[in-house]
Amino acid sequence: MSPVVRAALVQATWTGDTESMIAKHEEHAREAARQGAKIIGFQEVFNAPYFCQVQEPEHYRWAEAVPDGPTVRRMRDLARETGMVIVVPVFEVEQSGFYYNTAAVIDADGSYLGKYRKHHIPQVKGFWEKYYFKPGNVGWPVFDTAVGKVGVYICYDRHFPEGWRQLGLNGAQLVYNPSATSRGLSGYLWQLEQPASAVANEYFVAAINRVGQEEYGDNDFYGTSYFVDPRGQFVGEVASDKEEELLVRDLDFGLIDEVRQQWAFYRDRRPDAYEGLVEP
């Protein structure tokens, strides 16, 4: 396998309905495939608005099963068509009363590899997620895909270093971080946390943010999605802070071994000294 992986991400504006939102992402994926991309990831709950700006029971209608719901089935068809790995963030219903903020990972042949469920659930103004989602309970899976070992960490998770580290320990080479974060709330952290996590854990990160304003609140999603390498350097330009955009970038996975040999952070960990970190 070549150590260079051509990867893509999409930051998108909300269209107003699920069908057109999915169709738009399918077209972005086809364009990414035409540009040679072998993996693509979408933003948090990509097929819906960011309904967590309000707390209303009507928004449970966006939830569907994973992997047997209509969106993941459609994305499996898209993966087979394009030959790309696809990271698919959706609002998951497992059974009545059991809802999760989830990302399905689909391999390039359309096979469903598994899911990640967001661990850390915010409950602050404009981000009322505890109203909808239970905390994730499937651990920190890393998926052995056609392009390499891929993990997922969702939005608010990015503020917690423990999950980033566990994904690294589980072998991740690339972690997708689909998000919905608004201007003024965390903008100054956006280009700080994920690059720092890429450095600390010595892998690539794809940071994806929504863009624009939506009908359920005044959050102004500021885009500026990007890929960052294990040295903390952006791979190409950062996306627009106002416009929808598809990014396609070449990621040199050979850099992972180079950095790990040079900086040796995994060698110098001290798990024997960290017991206090997990005490209640």
C-alpha cells in the first residue's frame, strides 16, 4: 500500500431537507472520487440540521438505525460506486429511548465496518445535546479500512485528550473529527486543539465544521475545516469560514513513523503513573 492517501472532507450548508442534503453530499463524494480521493468524511449529523440548538421532541424524527437505516444503506451504495471509504455521522436510534450521536464507517467496497458513538455530550446554550443523546458506549474503535487505520472523535469530544490518546493506542493513522461549532464560542480553540492532538498522538486529523446559519437557532457555524499532520502542520489551505467546500488533500502516512521515531512520545508514556486520571 502506498503511504500517501488522498483524503477528502466536506463542510456543508444546510439545504432544508434530508433528501437534498444527502444528494448534495453524494455529489461532493463523486467529485472527490474524480479527484482521486480514497476516503471522505462528512460533518456531524450531516443529513440533518444542527437541531440541538433547541430542545424539542419533534427533532427525534431525524434519528435512524445504524447500520440498517436508509442513510447508511445509501452511503454503502455510494462507497461501492466511488470505491471510497466513507465516514457517515448521523443521529442514531438503537431502540425506543436509546439515542446516540454516531458515525458509521463504511469501507471502499461498501461493507459496514462499525460505528463510533460520541462519548462527551454537552449541555450548554445552543448545544443542548443531553436532551437527545446518551453518552457513547462502544469504546474507541479504530477501523482497518482500505486506506489504513481510521478512527472517529465527534465534536465536543475534541476537548478531552483521553479519547485522542486511546485512538492512538488503538493504532489510528487518521482520525476524522466531524463537528458543529459556532463563531465566538470556540473559534480560537478550533485551530489549536486538533493540531495539538495530532502532535501529541502522532497521527493525521481531519477536522470538519459546519458552515452558515440554520433555522433552529443563531449559531453561526464558521467552517474552516482542515487536515493536519502529525507535526501539527496544516495540509494545504484551511477551508473558507463562510462557504461550503470540499477539501481533497494528500496525506503522507510515512510521516507517522518518521515522527514517532523522532519524538518517541509513545515510548516515553508512563501509564504506571496515571492511575489518578481515572479516579471519580
